[in-house]
Amino acid sequence: MSKNIYDYFNDIIEYPEINKEILPYNILYEYISSTFLNGFVNYAKWFKCWLIDRYYSNEAKTENIIKFNTDNHPHTELGNLCDDIVLLGTMEDCYIFMYYDCDVSDCQIGRFKTEDQRFIIVDSVINYFKEEMEGKENIEWKENTESGIRGYTEIDCKLLTGWISF
């Protein structure tokens, strides 16, 4: 059976109360605000970024994607892409996973250590997307309504420049 990104986490904590250790290894925080993600996003080296088709179809976001890819703004505002964003990168001695939910309060973040090669970790994210998309091919698309993951587009991490925020 193929790995899913969530297999790297020993526990998922919903609405975490941050006490001693801010972001412990192999724990995923769920239902946190985008401001918490903003506290970490600029301290990682991102090697994968995906724009998720969850609230809008890829076709509906085409103009935003083109503007994002061609804009020479010195800073990156990922929230301008108007849908969910998944980031995968490294931070110090571990990997870091972020899921930005564009309603800004249902985000996820976690860091983990593994001996797996990078391509296996990337595949685990793709496996998650595919699992979420399964069976949704014939469901009617309702723009601006959470429809589950219906597709994804990889964004070149070289476009993540300057001060990154959501």
C-alpha cells in the first residue's frame, strides 16, 4: 500500500493549545489559523507547492495563476491564488508540511523526520490528493463551495520569492 502524507504523523491534534513545544516532530496541527502558518512559512526551504482545486475549478482560477506566474512583485502572497495551497519543504533537520485552507482557519502544519527519500514523500502527497479525488469525477462542480479536492496544479517553488504569506 502506498504512503499518504498523513502516515508521517504519529498524532493529529485539532485546535492545538500551544504550550511548551511550539511544533513538535511527527505531530500534525489541524484547524489552526493561517497566521500560525505565516510564522513558519519563511523559515523553510520549499521544494514542492501545489494549488488545490477545492473551492474553484482550475479553469476558474486561470487568470490568477497566470498573474501569479508572471507578476514580478518582490513578495509572494499565496492567498491571491484563491484556493487551498499545499507546501512541502525542509526546515533544519526535518521535513515540513503545510496545508493552507483559503477560509484561513482550517489550516494544517506539521514537521516530521523520516529516512524515506524525497520522491517517496512527494508521492505521499500525490497519493493523498488522489485518494481525496476518488469518486468525485461525476459530481457537479459548484464554484465557491467546498467540493473536496477535485484536482491540483503544481506551482514552481522558484516563484515563492521575498516575504511569503497567505
